[in-house]
Amino acid sequence: MRAVIVALLLAGSLAGCMSSQPHTLVQSAFADTHLGWQPAPENQLAFSVATASGIARVELLQLPLDLEVLTLDMPGMEQVEGVQWAGTDGNHALLYSGVPEAAGVTLERRSHGFRLRIAGEALDIVRAGGMLTVIDYYRG
């Protein structure tokens, strides 16, 4: 198992006009997935995730209608090979598998990992709530 050392940013203030507290909208769904909140502009939700297994799972509750962008920083991930979605309504979607599969998904390489942005049509897919799974490529 590879070790991932990540400093998580904890911030108290996120998307100003959201009616729900942002930290109640997303939670870890896997034992080794740890979330940290990040400051975000209005109508956005941003957090970071650390995982030792290379598979990060987060559960999203129903997202507010005024939310425009969901950002997930993944420091420590080396090569994201897939982003999957399983909705609470039984629907599922492959959002990313080397190239964006849904409009509005961008995966950007950062100095220490990746940043996943979900907006537009892709955000509409995940808005109802469900499980977001990010899989990092690794052989160990």
C-alpha cells in the first residue's frame, strides 16, 4: 500500500449564498478517505480528499440548485484513471476515463496531484445526490 501524505485545508467559510451548510453536503464514504474543506467563491463547493488506497469515495447529498461548480482537489494522486458516479436514484455514469465522458468535467494536473471540476451537464448528473468514486492508477 502506498502512503499518501496530505495536508488538508480546513476552512469554515464556503459558498456564501448556499442555503445549506457545505460541510453537511459531502462526507467520506470509505474508511481511508479523508475530506478537508477549502474556501470557495459564491455558488461553488470545494474540498480536498486524501486516500491511502488510491480509491476515494465521497457521498454527496442533494446539492442546492444555485450551486454552479463542484471542485475536488486530490493531492497525492498520481494518475487518475476513472471518475464514476452512482446516484441515489439508481442511475450511474462514468464521468472520466482518461478523457472527460460528460460535458463539464475537467481534470487538471497540479504540482502534487489533480483537481477535478464538475460543472454544467455533469453537475446536473450528480446534483440529486449519490456516490462519487475517484480511482487513481497504481500497481503495488
